[in-house]
Amino acid sequence: MEAAVCELESKKPSAPKPVARLDPCTPFGKLYRYQESLPRLPIPNLADTCATYLKSVRPLVGDAEYEKTTAAVTDFLKPGGVGEELQQRLVEHDKSKSTSWLIDWWNSYAYMGYRDPVCVYVNYFFCFVDNKRFIGKSAGRAAEIITAAMQFRKLLNNRSHDLEPDMARKTPLCSSQYRFLFNSCRIPQEREDTTRLADPSENNHIIVMRKNQFFVVEVVVDGRQLSTSEIESQLELIHFFAGEKEGVPIGALTTQDRDSWFKLREKFIALSAKNKASLDKIETSAFVVCLDDTTPVTYEERAWECWVGDGRNRFFDKSCQFIVFDNGVAGFNGEHSMMDATPTSRMCEYILDSLEKGKINHGEAAGKKLLPPRKLGFDLTAGIIRDIRVAETKFDALVAEHDLKVVVFEGYGKNLIKKLGCSPDAYAQMAIQLAYFKTYGMCVATYESAQTKKYAYGRTETGRSVSVESVAWVKAMQDESLTAEYKGQLGRRAVAAQSSYMALAADGCGVDRHLLGLRLLIEQGEAKPALFTDSSFSISSHWTLSTSQITSEYFLGYGWGQVVSDGYGVAYMVKEESLQFNLVSLHLQNDVFHYNFLEALREMKAVFEATIPQKL
């Protein structure tokens, strides 16, 4: 996920120059009706950012380091000093932007300029709850998902934009990212990737993959969308056409680092017009559906398959890939560069909820014979095939470095946590802190994604979850001499501290994006201020725990990879009656961490029950 950029910040000497800039939205229809009235992303007050930064650093460093950091901050804030100069440059930079001061930098630096493979390092996944009617019936399950996805696409793309904007309570959120949901594809380039958007009115086809082969299905024929039964028949034909022999896995090329994939793509296109036309069909499709021949059952099996699969029957550059397995299990894989997970999770929840409640119009067959799905052809030389084999080998080695575990705690969930008087998100964050402390005996820098979409073209800010209060609490939880009431009191202070920082971050007043903007405006040849070379700066932004929450009762899993080699990617859901954490690392102590989550959640219930606030 996007937190990977933070590990690279200390290595970036100057501001990147984005290749492609984000154009403003065209504000019409329901979806964009608030777009022009949304406030701009603010530039925080410099003194406030520095004060918040010091507060966030304090629990992570010793007294001597903190004293040095305090001196660096004081020097940075000197009247007429470098801090004021960089702040003024940021103000002037903001004036030059029609969108926001951050968005082009962020899209470029965090995503499009990022050169490591998108698979593992950028893409994320959802696992869907099962539909018992389709156990062992993958074509039927996929057909229903396709119909519902096309209905959501119609709400998004019709002229009145009938999809309602996202809201945070009564506050409208920016809808800009929805442009990249359908008919969208990331395109590798030499220095910085771009996004290709195809006209949805002219591209109503989807790509279906089976046995590494690509098939084109025209979902709208003569102005009419195919019925679910007609789509199912098309998918059954694809099963037949694909046969049992696997094709040459062209999709494996998308698992490569971006520079290698760019060079391979250029070679591939130059080889023949057929290759160019076939890639064009994939890139302009509404979305991709992967019909996998595996049958995942357990939480871990489902997560692995939806996250990376075998790296062959995928096209990881597409913004949306639905995955349906031979046993009827299903899920989703999303390319993260131009969209955060909120638009895709909303789409997936709409699909699953609407199907569950019978709200999808499945249509009626037209009664006339349809053209069969068309298999895409490719011209392959011995050299290209060698390149694909190299890509497969690299992918297999990369995935083998990783370990994934899923924590499913069914003792209680959001309903009880609210009765305990706690924010469910803050409670889950404290479970992460306690489980990690039990595992390693220390507290480390923790990233939580906070959305800033209340502002025009806002994406995310870092929530720094570790506080003086959380450190005091996790230590107290390990001390048997302390009472449950005392531990509960400390826990409530820790929860409050986390909620307070997340509120700041959602208001655009966290420290990480602001400090990033200031650093990017240091000109070539200028010395870096001590604030940015101080050890506390790297310690407090080395995201050993990179975390984020997306919760749906329709999801059985959600996750992505770690962002530093000694850390974990922790994606979590706080459901009504359960909590779930997806743990990914480079074969660290996942089993122990898993056990300690279960223990932490049991222990937390006791101490928070001992301190439930009295109702007035």
C-alpha cells in the first residue's frame, strides 16, 4: 500500500517532476455535485506540525535522542529560518495548483514513480463471503458478479452520474478517484508510469482469463447488456475453449519491476500489430475476470490466491480484477496507484449486498445466438518466451520470501467494543500494539491510513498510532501486579490518544504529508535541515507496522504486503461480532504474532469491562 513511500523519503534528494498531472473533475451529476464546493487540502501551521511531530516521536526514542530532536525542531522553527522559507515555498506551490498542493507529488512519488513490482508491493485484495448457491459453480458465480459490477458501472458512468457521493456522516467526500475504477489500466513507462483511461461508452467489453489465456467478452451487444444467464454461457464456453493445457502466461510480465516491464512491453508491441491490438483490448476493458482452476478453502489459502495467485492468470496493471475459483470461492484484486481502497470496497460491497438482497436486474436472454468469446492472439518469439519464464521465476522467488497468516477472533466484535465505550478502530489499533509488544517486547513506528477525502483531491494522511499513552498501557498490560481497573484507565487514555491523532490526520493536519511537502521543496545544492537528518526522523517513519482498516460483513479477507523488510503489513476488519487481522511479513514471527493477537483481545476485554463509563 501507499505507506511504502515513507520508507523511501529519506533517500529522495529533491522534488520529483510528475510526468502526468491529475486533471480536475468535470463537476456534473449526483456523484460530483459537491465537488466544486469541497475545501482545498490545507497547509498545516508549521509550529503545530512541529509540536505534533515531537509528541509522536517521544514514545519511540530515548531521552538523549529526544533532546537532540527537540533542538533540531527549535532550529527549524527559528524566525526567518529555513522552516519559514520552506513553508512559504509550499504556500506558493499551492497557489499554482488547480487541484491540491499534494496530489501530483503523491501520485508520482508514492505510486507512478515507484519502480518495484505492483504485485506484492502495491496491489491489495478482498476475499468475498461464499454464496452457497454457487459451490462448485464458478461460471454462475462469476456471471452474477459481472452483471452486478456492470450495474455499478452504469450508475457511475451514465450521463447523470446516479451514484451518490461518499459521505462521512453529513460531510461529502471527494469523488475524483471514481474516474479510475472502470476501463482503467496502469501503463509502465521508463521513468514514471501513466494511467490509461478508455471511453466507457465505446468499450463495453471485459477480459476473462482462464489457464493464462485472454478472452474478450462483449457484455453489451447492440445496445443491450447481456443477461446473467447469457454471460454464464459465455463463461462456460471459455472454460471449454481454454481446455486443460495452460497457455504461455503473458500476464506474468505484469509482475516484474516497472522498468523491466516497460522494456518488455515496448519489445512486445514492436514485435507485431497483433500484440499491440491484443494489449489494447486488455487495457481498455471495463475490468478483468480471472477464472482460476484452484480451489482455496482456508482463510490463508483464499488470501494468498486473491493477493498474488500464481502470478500467471492475472493482469496486475488493471485497476479491477475479479477472481473466481473452480469451487465458487471469489475475491478481488485492486491496483492501488490512482485509487485508494474506499471506491473499490464500496463497489464490491454494492455487488455482494445487491446480489444477496435480490436487487440486481439479471435481464432476459434475447433469444438469438451470440458470437462466442474471442481468444486474444499473441505473436511470441523464443526471446519473448524466455523473458516470460524469467518473469515467472522472479515472481515465484519474490512470493516465496513472504509469509501470510490470518487472525480470526470470534469472541466479540464492534457491537461489544461500542458497549465498552471505545472507538472500534482505536480498539483494534491497541490490539495491534499489545500483540506486537507481547511478541517483541518493544513498541515501533506504526502507520495507519487516514483518509483526507473531505478535501478536494484528498487521498490519505498518516495516522501515527504509537503514543506515550499507548506505550504506558502495553507495558502495564504485562504487569501482573497492576489491577484491571488501572490497566483499563491507561487503555482508555491510549484509545483517546489514537482517536485524537486520527482526527487531526483526517483534517489534513498530520505531520507526514506536510513534512514531505517541505522536504520536496529543498532545492538542489541546499543543505537538508537537521530535522530531516536527525535519527528520530527515520526511526519515526520506519513503518514496522503498516496498518489500515476496511470492514465489510461481505468480506472474508483483506490485505496487502509489508512496507519494510523487518515489518508487517496488518490489514484489519472490525465486524459486528468478530475481528480479523491479515499479517504479512518476510517470514518473521507470524505464528507467534498470530497467537498474541488472540491473547491480547481476550485480555483487553477484561480490562475495558472493568472501566466501562457510567451512563449519566
